[in-house]
Amino acid sequence: MTDITTETDITTETGITTETHALEAPGATIHYDIRRRAADEGTDHPALFLIGSPMTAEGFATLASYFTDRTVVTYDPRAAGRSVRTDGATETMPEEHADDLRRVIEALGAGPVDLFASSGGAVNALALVAGHPHLVRTLVAHEPPTAQVLPDREAALAVCADVHATYQRDGMGPAMAKFLAVVSRKGPFRDDWATDPAPDPAAFGLPAEDDGSRDDPLLGQNMRGCTAYRPDFAALRTASTRIVVAVGEESADQFPGRSAAGVAAGLGTEPTVFPSHHGGFLGGEFGQQGAPEPFARTLRAVLDASP
């Protein structure tokens, strides 16, 4: 395992130093960033990882700005952003992401970390904790979209597989339109979902024509593996890691929010309600706006409650 510091930047107005690292892993080069105070005064807080999937590090810029009192680590997941796959694989499984996270945490060498993981990142973090609980003190799993925990799991899995198949057949626009319809849908999926007319890409501002590319990290690499992942609840319930499942107050009845409730039930807990929606921590990244300040306050309170 090789870890190379590729860039260092000091933002003087905030006193934050940002280092960018590249870590060689089997089949990919994983890029991650470490933010810490330029004048390192030490801290009682564990390092805080902020992760998504396939959301890259830049999606957590706003949320990280509320945690300047501790070291914050963000990264680009395998096959997304800077973390290019080198083995030609067309799909990535949560277990692979978990192994990448393990490597990054071990390279940091800072002991057990706190981990806020959203969406597909939360699925990957559950896989990490199931196998390596000693690496994570507290996991906040925000709306992990695994269909395996839903009462309508068969229909949900079929819908997600259809999004992937649509991408392979028709390209990004038609598939992304279906994906957006899936994640915004309220309530269970019907068994006869296939009879629904396909959404019009133009209604979402998406192109209908196929540009021929098939390298989208969401629709191609992660769509099936993420949503079909079955958490190892036996391992998670006995893990030393404190696991808090989070759900958005505005998105609890949508697919990822319903999955969060199912994961919490599998752990024998109740989900913790966070402000806003599935992207509640966003402050304009990727053109999306949540409620990042109250979201960060809630996250801080959850982390501070850890023993």
C-alpha cells in the first residue's frame, strides 16, 4: 500500500491546512483529503470522515466548514472523481468500497475515527463496520439506500436493476430520469411497477439522446451493488462501533429514508431525525441546497453524545 501526499494548501483566513493524498489499492488509486488546523493545537476529538457514494469529496465542503475544531477527511470513492479504477471493472461492490475506506483509515494512523456516511456511502460504511469495527468509534449512517430491508424489497430491487439496464441500453438521460423518479417516490413500490410509463428525460432537464458513454459512477458502477447490499446485522449488533441511523425529516417516506428505518429496525434501534432531506448537508454543491447549518448542529450533537 503506497500513500503519497500530492498537494498541500493552507487557507489562511480560516487557518485550515488541506492535504491531498493518493493511495494505491488493488484495481484503483484512491484520492483523499485531510483538513486540519494550520496551527495544530491538538484535539480531543477523533478524526471525522465525511463520505458518500458516488458523491465525491467536493460534496462535503460546506459540512466540513462546520467542523474546523477537528481533523476532517473526505475522499473520492472508487470509480468516481479522482479515484479512477485501473482494472477495467464495470461495477463496484460495497465490500470493495469498505476495503478502500479501511486502507484510508489505516493510512491516517489516527486510531478509531468518527464516520458520517450518506446514501451509498452509508451502505459502504455498514460493510466497513461489519468487518472492521475497531476502526470506527461512531458511525452516523444517513439514509443508506439498501432495498434488502424493505417490505417491498423484490419490487424495489427490480426497479433498481431496471435503472441499470436502462443505462446500459439507452444511456444516461433515460436512466437518470428513472433514477430520479425512484429516489423521490413516496411509499412502497408496486409489484406492477413495470407497467408505469418511463419518465421523460426532458422533464428533468436531461438529454434523451445516447452519447455512447457507459462510465457513470452512479448508474453504471454502483446502482446494483449498493441497493442490493444486505447488511450483516449479526456483526453490526455486536460491533464495538456506536451506530446511529439517520433519516431526513423531509425524506422519511422516500426510498432511502424508508431503507434507513429498515436498517435501524435490523439493529434494534430507532432512526435519528436530521434536518432537511437526503442532501440536507449540501450548501449549494452540485446545485443542491439543504439546511447545512442545522444539519451540522445535529451531527455535532450526535457525535458529542458518544462515550
